[in-house]
Amino acid sequence: MKIFPSDFQLMRRIALRDEAAIELFIDRHRARVRNVLKIFRLQEADLEDCEQATWVRVWFKARSFRGESAVTSWLHRVAWNEGCMLVRKHKVLSPEIPVSTFPCDIYTRDRASMPDDRTGARCMLKRVQRKAEHLSGDKQAAWLAVSVYELSTTEAAAANGWTLAGTKSRIHRARRKIMKLMTPEEKQAVNF
């Protein structure tokens, strides 16, 4: 009977630059990484580049994995960050990306202010995410650029072909609309 190493054991071996471990890790998690990157609706060439960049990042950053979360959670975040960096680098924003697909923790200000049980926190964040789906296309694009993709207002303006003042106005109106739709409980738990 063959014993397969756990993800945690593989990460420790990858940190020691074991090429067989990274190959097994890639084979095991390739579909997961591609699914995360598909959220960005990239062209196939960009998707492959981003996937490759994710594996390179795993190879070089495996030593930084502290084991405080599941390996798959860490890998999901690495892939998500690579997708965001590609979008930011190319200044390509896809307004078709549904807000509900973003990782929940991008909205949290302080985990200590969240409910103790993870299910309650996830439910609350999902409710807040749905609020952003009520925004019109340009307001949603401006809000996503600044709040999710972490672009500056200047970068968001350039990416969308808007003036800086127009971008700031769209972001302000988007935040105001989301605030009107939120309950006091949601406002307290979310970074607004």
C-alpha cells in the first residue's frame, strides 16, 4: 500500500526545494488553482501565465507558510493574489465578475469584531457581498477596482478611461448605496 504525503508534509518538502514534492503538489491542486483563476475570466494565455506564476510563487514562498491555516486556504490566497496582480498590471477590469465569488475576508476590517463562529461570519459577509451586486455597472466597476483589486483611484480612473473626479464620485456613490442597504450589524463588521 502506497502512503501519500499530506499537503502539510508536501509544503515542508517544497520549502526544502524538493522538486518531486512540488510536482506532486501541482498535480494534486492544479484544478483548484485554475478554478480560482477562472473567476477573473482571463484569456487562456493569461490564465496559463497566471497559473504558472502561482506555482512559482508557491515554490519560492513555501517557507513562509506557517501552518496556521489549511494548505489549500493558503494556496487559494496565493492564486487569488496572482490573479489580482495580473489584473492590476494590465489594468483590465472585468465587470462580469460576480461579487459573490470574491473571498469573504477581503471585506473584513477586524476579525475580532466578527462573530465567533465562522458560519455566522460567512453568512454576514455573503449578505454584504450581495449588496454590491445592486450597483450599476460603472459604480460597481469603480468600487471593485478600489475595494477588491486594491487599485488607487488614479489607477482605477486610467483602467476605466474615466476622469479622476468622475472615478472618486462613482466610488463615493457606490459606498453610499451599499451603506443604505446594510444593517447596523453589517456596517460594524465590514470595512466602511
